[in-house]
Amino acid sequence: MHDILRKHIEKVMPLTDEEFSFVLSHFSYKSYKKRQHLIREGEFVEHVYFVVSGLLKLEYSDMSAKQHIVSFAMEDWWETDFMAFFNETKATMSLQCIEDTEVFCMSLADYHKLCAGLQKMERFFLEKSTSGHIASQQRILSFLTSNARERYEQLLRQYPSLLQRVPKSLLASYLGVSRETLSRLFS
């Protein structure tokens, strides 16, 4: 289990055994069942999560209670309501398991201690947040410039395994289309 986190970090930079022990001391391990919430809208966000196994969905409910999938997070990905986590405010989104899921979680206090105690991790998180920001901008651009079929095909190219794991109703929400429109794209 710990090897998964170490390999993930070492894709960005190597760690000595001592450094990894220090890193690991800032995380806790948790497992969740399918449909269980890690974060509920309106509650304070206590952790950022690294997905060891399983699949999560981050969703937003609009004023008419319509659910919008903001993102999915599968193995080797990080997820939380980042605005609420870093600003220590209540969540505007919910994070829920689509599958049974195992995660490493870290509090904001531990995040700050880790970055202060090991500069390599500050660099690691900078690279991760930069990659996440780029992905978010690409997703926004796809909504502005692509039709539903093009967004579906892009998702298929980028994350083919995701399409096998996510129910079509959730894929439709993520792509910003109705379930019926998504069914037409599949045919």
C-alpha cells in the first residue's frame, strides 16, 4: 500500500527511505464503501485524498438541485474540494465513492508541516497542482469549443478505462449532456 504512494511521488522526484518515512507520517489510510461520502456539501473539508484504489466523483448541486459531475478521481489521482480545503471553509461540492475505495488522506496542518519539513514535497505538490490546473483549463476549453461527441471522444482517448467503470448517467453529467444524448453517442 505504501509502495503505491512512494512510486507516485517518485514519478516526480526520488525519496530516500528516511524522507519517505517522514512523508508517510503525515498521511492516514482509510477505506470507504461504494456510495459512501468522503466530503458532503456544507461540511468542513478535513482532508485531501490520494486514491490508492477505487473511483470517486466530485459533484456540485446547483440551485435547482441538479447534480453536475465536476471530476472523477481514480487510482493515482488526488481529489478534494480544493477551495474549501485550502481556505478552511465549508464544502460547496460532495465527494462520493463510485466503487469501494482506499485512500491516503492528509489534513491541511499536515500538508503545511510536510511542505515545511521537506522542500521536495513542496515542489511535488506544485507540480501536481500545476498539472491539475492545466487539466481544468483544458476541460473548460472543451466545453467552450467542442460539441458533445467531441468531448466524449476526447474522454475516451484520455481515460479509456474510466468509461468502463462509470455509469452512463454519471458520464452524461460529466460531459454536460442528457442520458439520451449520451446513448446516441454510444451507438
